[in-house]
Amino acid sequence: MGAPSSRAVALGAAFLLLLVALPSTFLYLTSAATPAASRAALLNLKPFSARCPPAAAPPLRVFMYDLPPRFHVAMMAADGPNATAAGPFPAWPPSAGGIRRQHSVEYWMMASLQDGGGGGGAGSERREAVRVRDPDAAEAFFVPFFSSLSFNVHGRNMTDPDTEADRLLQVELMDILWKSKYWQRSAGRDHVIPMHHPNAFRFLRNMVNASILIVADFGRYTKELASLRKDVVAPYVHVVGSFIDDDPPDPFEARHTLLFFRGRTVRKDVWN
């Protein structure tokens, strides 16, 4: 399989979905700091070594897998991860702070696709990524598994019996993906999977090493799994504010410095 195309290199912006970088491409990203901006511009990701695409360039077409709520929003429910989570897409709970909000990029990515379907809706021409319902029309595929939240909900101590629930979700998800012809045709190379907490997806992460991963850093990943050649480093949501002083005609050229936000935590390991 070859490297992802430069169009598939973009799963980013209004949905916190990115641009699949070419091997020599460096990536940067800004994410919304507050829920109020969640539907507007949650992710802005572009190749560091290339100019922005023309303003008239069409948005990236993204297909989002229709996973059962237990893989995502049900884990946010007050009555626990077994809730059905029926009804409209839930707002981020104000009480869910700390490490859950710190790694909530997976939520904002999914949230920004809820209203952005089809590419023909109002304002879709201003989005960098729009949701399409037909997978054959998609250029990239988003897998809405809240892997960081799953780790935090299902046994954060990593020795609890609850960790089995996290493992089983990963097993079931991989079964779904392996049966998908869209996964099979690229071995997952055009699929985007949030893995922001360093222990997220820890049981089966070697099975998604070709996919585009959303990570906080590279501290607990092997170089065979994650690298800047294909993955996206997303800042902690509640630590980094949005940069809003872009020059509208050419926002990419207005930025001259790439910053890596380590966050407020003290990590035991730092990737060199």
C-alpha cells in the first residue's frame, strides 16, 4: 500500500479531523478551548511544509462509522457506560473536567461532524471537512471510538476487573473494522482513530498502526505505531486556547511558529 494522498491528508478542522500528512510533512493543530466553539472550528490541521489550499478548495469528504453509543457517548451518561444514550448528541458535561476533558478531543471531533453532513448544507463551503453518508464518496473515514474515555471509565488503575470492558470494546471495534471493505482496501490507512490518552486503546493498538492516530505526544508509543509522518498531535483541550488572529486571506502564512503544548501533567516518559 502507498502513502495516503494529500487529499486524504486532511482530516482536520471543523471536526478536529485532519490532513493525512505525506512522509516529509510536519503537522500542526489548534483545537477549541470551549464547548461553544465545538461546531465551528474544532480542529485546524495543515501540512507545515506546504501552503494552504486555495480558499475555493472543496472540503474533505469524511465518512463517520455509525457505531453503537456504547463506543462513545454512552460512556458520558450519568447512569454509566451501559446507558443507551438515545436522543440528540449530548453536550459536554460541565462537571466532566480534569483528565476526562483534557483528553476529550475525541468528543469534539465527533461533535463537529454531527451537523456537517453531505457537503451541501449551509456553511459547508467554509468547512475543511464535511460528513458524507455514502462511504463510496468519502476521502477519509472517522472511527468515533472514545478510547481515552473508555480507559478512564473502565478501570483507570489498569488492574481493575473493569478493564475487561475496555478490552472487549476494542475487540468488538476491530471486528467491525476488519469486516468493512473500506478498511480492507487500505488496511486502515485512510481511517482516523482518536488515541489521545497515552494508555488509550492499549490492548489492540498494534492492530491500527497503519491508521491516522490522534495523540497527545509520542511518549508511550513505539515508532512502528505512531510518528509525525502520519499522525496528529492534538493539544490538551482544556489547556490550550484557540488562535483567532489569523489573517483571513492567508491564515497559514500568518503563522511563523510551531508550538508543542505539553500540558499541565508531569509525564514519566518523553519521546525524543
